Amino acid sequence: MTNPERQTKAQRQNAAREKARIMREEAKRKQRRNRFIVQGSIGVAIIAVIAIVVLVVVNVSKPTSNAGPKNMISDGFLLTSTTQYVATPAIPHNGKPTPTTQPDDGKAHITLYQDLQCPYCDQFEEANDEQLSQWLDAGTATLEIHPISFLDSSSSGNKYSTRAANALACVANYDPQDFFAVNKALYDDQPEEGTNGRTDAQIIATLKSGGASGTRISDCVKNQTFVGWVGKATNRAMHGTSVPNSSLTQVTGTPTIIVNGKQYPSSTANNLTDPTIFANFVKSTVSGWSPTAASASPTPTPAG
């Protein structure tokens, strides 16, 4: 008798071949799945790399402009009264400033390098604001204000010095008649060193309190339109080879105050806080000068 469930040799060979065939097909399907997964991952990676490259190219193709604001072709804003100024074109991108020519006209030509975060600048402004206003409006003095920024580290990463200088440049460009008042307002609202400085909204509100407002001003502050110029102007003042209308080679600190070519000793005790000391310095520097006797001579203009 024979066992019906027992396979013949031929049957066993056929079964083995069928099993091998099934295993080969399964291996091929698995290989195809793995290949699709790898190809998909590579595709995603390539897309990510392309996106990064495009972003870098876009950023490189849009360099930050270092063009200056209008009315500051010397890197400074030249006031002939508290509301009047010398109008000038802007310094173009990668351009150079044109120093102001100061005539020998009997006036006190005052040049001020300031950092709006600097507490010593605030002391000088607070002590001398009233008499500077009187001299300007009497026509016996001019005031050229150079905002620079080197105290960004004093505002806890907020870069207030740079942002405040940019805001003042925005005013020079769009509301120049309010420059003197806005400069005072920024000092009145000067943040303490080591704090977070001021937000854009707070700076815009301060500018408004000085009379400068509107969409162009607020957009200029938020977009930091003149930050590139602030950096260039600061570098020119502090790392250049000469300071116009003076014997100085560089500005080494703020405030740096120059009257008709002569530097005011601002580091001496009380010289920043006593307006009489500064007034006496001006009188001793400008021959025959009187704070109330207006001169008929022309005001200084940028050299051309």
C-alpha cells in the first residue's frame, strides 16, 4: 500500500520551484519599494537645498543700502535756526559725504557728534538746549548735528543707538523742519543704559511728540531705512583720518563738540552741565561774538 499524501519527487521539485519564485517576486517588490523611498527622500532633500540656495541668492541680490537721508550730505544736519536748515541732496549708496564749509562770518559754527544713548550727550543737551535755541533763532550761531552709534551694547541687544540715529535720519529726510525739536524729544525720552531701549512704536511716538509723524516716518523707522548709512557715518567719524572743520583725526567719544574749529573740553568737570561755561568758551573762541547780535554774513554751505 502507498501513502496518498506523500508527494513524489517531481511534485516536491515543483513545490520548491514555486516557493522560490514567490520569494524572488517578493524580494523584487521589496527592492522596488525601497528604491522609491530612497528616491523620494533624495527628491525632498534636493528641493530643500534648492529653497535654501534661492533664499541666499535673494538675500545677496538685495544688499542693504548705505545711502544717506536728504539734507545730511555732510553726514550731519546743518541748522540755521530751530526750524530752518540747509537743504542738500542725499549721499548715494557707497558715496562719500561732502564736508560743510564754514565761513569766517562772526557766527559761532557749532558741530556736535552725538549718540542718542549717551548720558553725557543728554547732560549737554539738557543744559544748553535753551541757549542754543536762542543763538540759532537770533542768527548768531549754526548747529551741525552728527548722529552716530557706538553704544548699541548699552541697550541689551535692542541696538537703540543705531535705531534712534536711523529715526533722526528719517526726520531729516521727511520732516526736516522738525529736526531740532525731535532731537530734543529723543533726549527727553532717552532710555537708561542697560535696559531694552525703546520699541519702534515708542520711538515713533517720541518723534510725533517732536512734531514729526505720518506713514513715511513710521515706515522709515520700522524698515530701518537708513541703518546702513548710520553704520557708514559712524565708521567715518570714529575710524577715519580727519574730522572736517577741526584739527581732530577721529571722534573718540560723545559728545564731541567743536566750535569754529576748536574742540570744547567736554570731559572737564561741569563743562557738560553748566551752560555758562560753554557760552564763555564760545565767546573766547569766536572773536567779537555776541549771542544776540545777528550777523548779515551768509550761513555755511556744503563745499562743492
